[in-house]
Amino acid sequence: MPELPDVEVFRQYMDKKALHHPIRGVVITAEEILEAVTAQELRSRVEGQEFHSTSRHGKHLFVKLRQQGCLVFHFGMTGRVRYFRGRKTPQNSRAIFHFTNGYSLALLLQRKLGKLALVDDVSLYVEEHNLGPDALEGRLSQSGFRAALRSTRSTIKSALMNQALLAGIGSIYSDEILFQARLHPKAKASEFSDEVMDRLFQTIKDVLQTAIDSGADPEKMPGHFLIPQREASCPFCGSSIKKIKVSGRSSYICPRCQMTGSVS
DNA sequence: ACATTGACCTGAGAGC
DNA sequence: TGCTCTCAGGTCAATG
């Protein structure tokens, strides 16, 4: 779930539900998800404050505190947030922020691959984690995208998933983007023409924005999207979708529509 | 120096 | 039913 569109939906959810409530307690039930902070330090710096505003870079969600500091949520492969009322915490809650209004916000991680950090400087965090420009926001220019693709020898799928080149795309959305752009995931990223790169650049924006507009919910995505029907047939030509391995990750492709750059 | 692989963690689902 | 095996949407260290 948690690639750029999912995290953006979480961000909007936090904005709607969890801002501006005084925090009366913080409970960490899996200390290993904390990054460069102890549970005690986190508690003492967060309790009494409020969530003030949110932002996002790639797959990272930043929640600025009212006085000082900023929480960083990373969701790994299975993370979510949930705002809930009452005492019974949802399953797989690893960090819970209790508000004075009787509601709480939990970070849910089935697998403990997510992270929670507390930082003072968001741009420093982004820099230290070697994150490239966000795949959707304006910082990534068309020419910058071309330069990024030309700088690597890897396949286009690996390049799209490389957070240092551009941040926010994972395995699922790289498949969707390459499907919509009719490009084979094993094609060499650096070998595309300018025209193909520019078209791919636009496809990235379109796919990510459309996914966000669908609430990152496969059931609400448009009929030409691959995500809701990866195990079925191509919405364009009807061929059965094939599952292949690309640099160790499963990839779903239409073998007929995505010929460009395929290695025979 | 760069790209790819395996390990990390946990649970769901397949196959026996 | 119950066991074992494989795999999953991410990242990073180890390897080639």
C-alpha cells in the first residue's frame, strides 16, 4: 500500500482528523521502529504538544508539532494510520498518540518495517536519507527527469523505484506507470529517446494524481488502470497479464502492449 | 562506483 | 486440520 499516493491519502486523513488536538500521552509498543530517538525522549518532547501541520516527501509523511519538532512517519510495506475513539487500540498498533478529546491516532505496522522519527529539520532529514525530488511535486523538472534516467544503467523499473533519483514510487505504481506508458519494465532507462522520457514524465504525474484522486483505492481507480486487475486481463487488448521478475521484484505486465524496450 | 541480491519482520494463502 | 513453504506494496547492508 504505502507508496506516494497512499501516503498522500494518509496525509490528507491526518489533516482532516488529527490536527490541533492536545496530546495527553504517547505509547510506543515496538521500540525497534524508532529511528534515532528513544521512547522516553519522544514522549517527553511530544506530550503536551499538538499536531500542527503535515507535509509529504515521497513515501515519508511529516507531522509538524505546534511548538517544536516534527514527527516522521514511514510505513514500510504494510503501514497505515488510524484515528479512533476509545481505549481499545487497533491490532498492530506500534505507536499511539492519545489526544485529550478521547480520540487517538495509531501507527499500524503489521510487519515492523516502518519507522517513526522525531526531527527538527525536515530538509536535513530528506538530505540525510538521500531522497531525490518528490515524484509528484514541482521540484522535479522534465529535464531533471531525463538527466536522472540517463545517469543510471539500471532497468526503467529499478530507476523509477530508486528513491535517490525520484522519491515516492514503489513496485506497484512503477508497474502501473510503465503499463500506461506502454514500456517494458526491463528496458534500459538511459536508452529512451527524449520524447519517450518526456511522455513517461507526464505519465508519472498522471498516474500518481489519478491514484490520489481515487483515494489510492483500487476499487475507485479508472477502468484502464492495471492495479485493480493485475491477476486478470489487459484493459486495452484483453491479453492475460503476465507476472515476471525484474531485479528481484514481481512485476505485472501486458506482454502485448508493453513491447517497447523488451529484451527478447 | 554502481547495480543487484538477500535479510529483515510478520501474516496470509497455497499446497500437501 | 495442521504443517510447511512462498510471497508481499520497502529499505539497507552485503555482494558481485
